[in-house]
Amino acid sequence: MTDGQIVFTDMDRVIFGRPAGEAIAAEAARLGAERVFLLTGGTLNRETDEVEKIRRALGPRCVGLVDRMPAHSPRSAVIACAAEARAARADLLVTFGGGSVTDGGKVVTICLEHDITDEDGLEPFRSVITDGEKHIPPFTPPTVRQICVPTTLSGGEHNARAGCTDGRRRVKQSYENRGIVPLSVILDPAPCVHTPEWLWLSTGIRAFDHAVETVCSLDANPYTDGTALHAIRLLGRGLAASRADPADLDARLDCLVGAWLSMVGVVSGVRMGGNHAIGHILGGTAGVPHGYTSCVMLPHVLEWNASVNGARQAMISEALGRANTPASEAVADFIAGLGLPRSLAAVDVDPSQFELIAKNTMNDSWTYSNPRRIAGPEDVMEILAAAAG
């Protein structure tokens, strides 16, 4: 008999299909916020009028803006943004952009709550892996909360976890607390037409990866099977359709909702596996964009795990319309059909880096919840070699 539990977050609501500016202004009014600070994507602010639409909708409530948050949310950029939000006496943070903006905003709220003004000040708040066990330090949750408008599909806006990179060690680290999940998430497909195609599609595969590893998880259950398999269907059709017609807002909304559904397992306590663990390290250690890590590694991790969870993997193939095809092959074909990279060589990761990547992967907690036991760095090296290209 299956047993388990579903743990919900401290998010209030998800709003979909409404213009972002209108929804943000309504949420600020609902929350009684008078000093709203914006953290946005740089290109989105400088090359489109989408951020200006939000500023106009907020009117005098908007007290500041930062549009500098590099990939993988480095500590230095988080500290700089927090300093500006603190100086503006922000009482609500709105993040508008991709996953690095979202995660950076979460850590900014930690900095505001705990008066963190330098990179070393973040050290006591990060999760630590010791002998395969994750230790999450308790801390007071932020009182300045976050509203998130995502323009990519990695799904981190639904999670009470943030990735933030220690640039000095070149390691992406985790910060977890129920109170850092955004209070509201607004899914508006219209601004997403400005997202570069490679970023939209590759982060869509990241969301797809969440759904796949949820189905394959050691903690899989009927509730998360339902949401994850439908996420695979929505992303399977939505990514292809939005690539064929970038102006198809229905397809883009399918993708945004698919990304939301793909996160149900993650946020409710279902552990991911080796693909996510390796992906975290490829980002922080090798600088691979978040979505590309899943494009490159997912088929190979599926193949490596197939001997222990082939029956579960068959559900993935069926959801993609490829019943009786090995999931590793169906997923690889899906990724190839979107024109995305398929090997580590294609994302400029050299075999000389494999040893360090494998060693660092053993410090990620999801290494230890892979369906097939990863006994040590040598197993990670085997998977990396298969993906080398």
C-alpha cells in the first residue's frame, strides 16, 4: 500500500491569464503594500516596455528598481539588490523575469529580514550536506514578501527554496524556508514573447525534468503522478507549439501552467534524483545555463536508472505519445525536436571538468535519492561520460 504525505507551502495564490501589471497592482492593494520594489530582468527592462507597464500600474507605490541579477543568482548581486531595496524602505518585492531573478529575490528577502550586508553574512542561512544528510538551518522568515511574475519555465517561483551561487567557491548553494516562497505568482504569457527562444525552450525542459523525476521519484504517489504526467502532456504540446508560433499565447500559457504542475511534487516533499543533483553542479561549477543542464543530462540519467524503474519510466513515454518506446529515447527525441543541445560538449563542458563535477555532486542531497543508488563520484563519472558527446 502506498503511503506518504503532501506538504503545502505558504503561498497565497497563483493568478493566471491576467495582465501582469493589473494583477500586481491588485495584489499590492490587497496586501496593503505602499513601497513596492522591482527586481527585473535586464533585457526585459532595457529593451521592452513590459517593466514600464508595471511601473505605470503601480504608480507612486513603486519606489525602486534593480535590473542586475546575473545567471545563477550570485551572492554579490543579491547583496547589492538588498542594499537598494533596504534604502528604499521596501515593504513588498516584485520579481519579474527568469529563474535567477526569482531565486535572487528570495534571498534578497532573507537579507532584508536579517540585515545581511555582505556575502559572508549569508553563510549561516544556507543548507549544508553532511554524509548525505541535508541540514537546513532554522531562521525567522521574511516579513517583506515577494510577488513573482516568471518569464521562463524552470518553475522555481513555486518553491520555498532558492539557489544562490558563492562566486568565490564557484558552488551553487541552497536556501530553504517556508517563508521565502513567493506570496503570489502571476502567470501572464504576454511578456514571455520577449524571452529568447533558447531560454524559453530550455527552461521548459527544466520544468519537464521536474515532472519526469517526480514520476520516477522514490516518493512517487498518486497525487503527484497526476500533476506530473499532465505537466508532461502540457509541456510536450506547448513547447512545440510556441516554437512553431512564438505569438501563440495559449501555447505559452500551457507551458506556464505545465511548469506550475511540474513543481507540485518538488514543493510537497517529493525528492528529485541524480539528474537534478548533477544539474545543480553543472550550473554552479561549470556555468551551464539552468535549462541546458536538463537538456543534456536527462536522457542519460533515465537510461542509467532504467534497470530499477523501467515500469515508471513507461508512463513518461505514454504521456509523450510514445508508448512502447524507452523513456530515454522518447525524451531525447523530444529535446532534439526543439533544437536544443544534447551533449556536454555542446554546452562547453570538457571531460577535464568531470572529476570536479562528480565530486561536487556528492554534496547535493538529491544525489542520495536517485532511484538507482549513486554510490560515489565514480557513478556520476559514468553518467557524465555517457553525456559527453
